[in-house]
Amino acid sequence: MTAYLERLRVTSLALAQRSLADPSVRHPLLPPLTEGCPVTSTDEVAYPLDIDYAYDEVPADLFTRPAAHGLERAPLLPPLAAPGLGEGNTPLVELPDGVWIKGESRNPTWSHKDRLNRVAVSAAVASGTRAVSSPSATPGERPGP
């Protein structure tokens, strides 16, 4: 598992999972604890976990340098254990009156769901899940241009 974590750390600065009920309670980064913190949760409340990052290692030019393609360029995401299709890095498109929109139709499946699905499937892979299902367009919904 250590070699696997080191490989994932190449693209992610994630360090550990931290309980939102008590930030001093930390758990290893993998496997993702998807049912709440096993230490601070009760029968009534499943306290979620957050990810601690090595913020001191964030490149100073992260938000000013040209963006690379795909989510691999995002060190402030959890480790991405699932392969990608080049999702992310979609352009901001300027509309009249200073309105900007994110051009998510430039993702591989033309969907805003591509980023979320890559991160969710990565968590499933890292936790040993054998199968996943994914939402698709609702009847009548069509991808953008």
C-alpha cells in the first residue's frame, strides 16, 4: 500500500482523513472512510471526514501558470486512483455583460458530471469496490454543443 500511496502523491498533496467532529482525530488516507468517522460518529450521527493537504507544498504559481490538461494538474484533489479520459481544464467562456460560464461540454462525454465521476470512481477503486454505477442523462436531456 505504501508504494501505491507514493504513486498517488505525485498528483495529490492529500495527507490524511480528518474527522469534522474532532479535527485531532485523523485516519490514513486510504481506504476512504465513506460511512463517517469510526471514532467520532455515534448511532445518531455519522460525522463526515475531510482531507488534510500539505498546503505548504502547493506551488506558488498554481493559479497563475498555464493549466495542464486533465485533473492530474490539481494537487488539491484527493488521490485519483481511476484512469481519466482527459476531463477537466474546460474553458471559461465570456458572454455579454461580463458574464462568464464554464464550458463543460468540452469534457470527454460533454457532461459536467465527468469531474465528479472521476473523483468518485477513484474513491471506489481505492476502497476496493468491485463495481460502481453512474447516473446518466435523464430522458430528454441532451449534451451541449
